Amino acid sequence: MIFKRYEWQLLLRVFILFAFLCGAAYALANKQYVYAIASAPFIIYVIASILKQYTKVQQEVQEFAEAAQYRDFSRHYAIQSAPANVQVLRKGFNEINTTFKTINRERETQYHYLQKILELVGTGILSYEQETGDVGWINESFKNIINVPYLKSIHSLEKRNDELYQEIIRLKSGGSKVITIIKDQQRVKLQLMASVLRSEDKIYKLVAFQNVSDAMDESESNAWSKLLNVMTHEIMNSVAPISSLADTLKNRLKRPDIANSTAGHDLEDLELGIDTIKRRSEGLLKFTESYRSLNKITKLELQSVMVYDLFENLNTLMLPTLDKKNIELDIILRDLGMTIDVDVNLLDQVLINLLVNAIEAVKDQAEPMISLSAEIVNNKAVLKVSDNGLGMSPEVMEKIFIPFFSTRKTGSGIGLSLCKQIMLMHKGNIQVQSTEGVGTVFILQFN
């Protein structure tokens, strides 16, 4: 309706201008200059009014364009008080502003929703501009995994962790790689995944960081378990008949008709060889049987136990050995009422194994000391067994949880493997920190 009225007003002005121009032309053609000059002010007035309307419209459009350029869609244009020729524009501007405000609200809602999701996930997320290295966004999981409270540029990471920085830079879009970093003096395996996206003529690299230590430990444990099942089965089936055959041959050699024969001296050598075969077969069977314990644990009998009682029982059990070797056991427990839900028998087995290893590690020290401690860290129970022994090299630390591996000549290599399996069954993990010449700390963390 407003637009129609504006059209009629414009047509009327154009018609009046046309009429005055025709009149002025007619007066000039008939040399009636007085009439031509008299019509000039009316012609100028009509032209001026049309130009004024055009200028007003142009000004309104220019103001709206500037507001749009600065993304200011908050202004509301008054319609009723505006000239008729501007009312249609202002109504359209208000509708555009309303649409943009709705779109912005939806985008902002989606952004905050996505941000909340990314903050809740356990995967670390980092995005940075490839050309400048400026960090666009990082979530809390990334900060916790990498132990950085703030990161302005990806290049700042080079000073904190050069190896990780180089891996991120080298990782191609769509690529994936598992790396190991040291966090709180513990080795943590991270899977890095990268992607590239373009936004506003800028190229951003998006990198995801996922802690896969627990998953890889569990997969590794399952793989070793299956391998041990096959190996023990095959070894037992192969060696048991050899031991039995050696027994049969030895018994036959003791028969009177054979023992009193002229080849008695040769029979003694034969009997000695058979004894050796039997002894080594039985030793191999016993060795193989010990590894079956890795696969015997199938179910936990969980109960709530006070850590104080757990430590006291261990101290009582290990005290004779500790006193005999002049080793001091230091128990640190700040919260005497601290409790954990565990299978007591299995956890005792883990702690005894770690204490025995610690005793072996400090036996040659001038002032041997072992520490047993417990605390709550990030709502998780953490138990530690520390010693001031010789420590371990990084190469040894990589292998100590692998079945069959042992640094001692008399070791079977089963103890720490069993400890790891027990901790995995408790939905926890076992970590080691060690420095050569300083000592070792085994950390048991329960979820």
C-alpha cells in the first residue's frame, strides 16, 4: 500500500515536470519569454523534489550498507515517521536485520553447543592457521593431555616439547600416528590425527590428540595372553612325553638282566644322560607351568579395604626380610581413612612383587630405603612403591612389562607382567618412573 502511494506521487511529479517542460518549450517556440521564465522556478522545484527523494533513498541504502559491512544488525528503522519513499526501504531493512539476527542466534547457539561437546570429550583438539601458526582454538582435554594452560601459537610448543611439535608439523592431512610423550614423569602413548579446513580464505590445520595408553596396554596384554596359551599348550604337549619316556628308559636300565650285563659302564653313561633329559624336561615343564598363572585370573572378588590395613599387613609380612637386609620401609599415608575397592589377594600379590623387586634393587646401596605411599589424585586412588636403587635405563623401562623379560639371571620375567594384568583387570594401570643412579617408582592408579 505504501509502495503504491509512493509510485503515484512519483508519477504525479514526473507528469507535472513533463507539463511544465512542455509549456516552457511552447512559450519559447512562440517567443513568449516571460511565460518561459515564469515556469522555470516550478521546473526547478519539481526536479529538486525528485532529486531529494532519490538522495534520501541513496542515503538510507548507504547507511544500511555500512551497518551490514560492520555486521551491525541491531538497528531498528522507524517506518511511520519516515517519508513515503523511504518507508518501503526501511521495512525491507528491518526484515533483513531480523533474518540476520535469527541466523546469528542460531549460529551462536550451534557454536556454543559444539564448544560444550568438544570440552566434554576426552580427545584433545587443536586448530591453528597453517601460514602464521596462530592457534585458533584448543579444548580443555588438549591442555590436560599436553600440560599446557595456554597456547597462542603452535610454534610456542617447540620450546615445551620439540619432539611433539615436529610430529604435529610433519603430520599430513588425513594422516595418523602414535607417539610417546613424557607427562608427569610417565610415558603416555598418544594417537595424532590431522585434517585441513579452509575458512575465510585461511587454511587451518585441525589436530586431534587421543590418549591410547590404556587401550594399547589392554590389547597388548590380550595378545600376550593368547600367545602364552598357545605356547604353554604346545610346550606341555611336547615335553611331557619326553619326561615320561625318560622315566621308562631309566626303569628299564635298572632291570637285573640289563644292569648285570657286560656293558655296565656304558649303561652308567646312558643313565646319566637319561637323568639329564628328565631333569631338564621337568625344569621346562615347571617353567612353563609358572606362565599359566598369567591366564588363570579370570574374576575379581572386589571388596572395600582400608589402605592403612593393607600397608600394615604388608609391613608385617615383609618386616623379617627387611630387617635381615637392613632396609628401611617408609610408609606415607596422609589420609588414614582412605579406602579402595580391590581384590585384596591379587593386590597383595602385586605389592609383594613390587616390594621384592625394590629389595633386590636397593640391596647394594649404602643407605637402602623403600617407600610405600598412597593418595587421591584427580579423584583416583594412587599407590606408589619407591626405592633409591640403581634405577633403569629407558630401554629397560620399555620392556619390563613384557612376559619373559627379566634383568635378573634367576628371574622368570613373569612378575611385572602379572602385576600389569591384575591392574588392567581392576580397570587401572601401572606406570614406572626411573632414573639411573637415583631410583625407581612404580605407580598403581585405580579408576
